[in-house]
Amino acid sequence: MSIIAWLLLGLIAGFIASKIINRQGEGLLLDIVLGIIGAVVGGFIFNALGAVGVTGFNVYSLIVAVTGAIVVLVIYHALIGRRRVL
């Protein structure tokens, strides 16, 4: 995939995951970063479970990326929430 496709997939996955986790976006740049990291994490998780990771710019890859982005967002909010308490 080209870098533009990764950015677009990351933006979409990060946006969808942000809406699922906390009903509001984290901001354009953070949505892209978390979405791209989520695509990598989702690919790792799916490969560990015996499935295929991100295969290109398609619906399956979007599902993989959103799944990974949700995991990344849950960890992100747990760390940020802990930091605000301290």
C-alpha cells in the first residue's frame, strides 16, 4: 500500500475507533496516528489468531485496523486516565 493509502486507512480507522470508544474524535492528527498504530496492532493480533492482517485498502483491512485501533485507544485512555489521577 502507498503511504497515502496507509494515512487514509489510519484516519478512517482512528476516527471510527474514537467514535466507538468515547463518542468523540481525538483530533485529526491523533486519530491518524492511533489508526495507523491500530492497523499494525490489529494485523499482529489477527496474525496471532491465524487470520490474515491488513491486505490492502478494503473493508477487511478496515475491520482489522479498527479492531487494533480500539485496543490502542483503550490502552491510551487507561494510561492518560492514570496520569491525570496522579
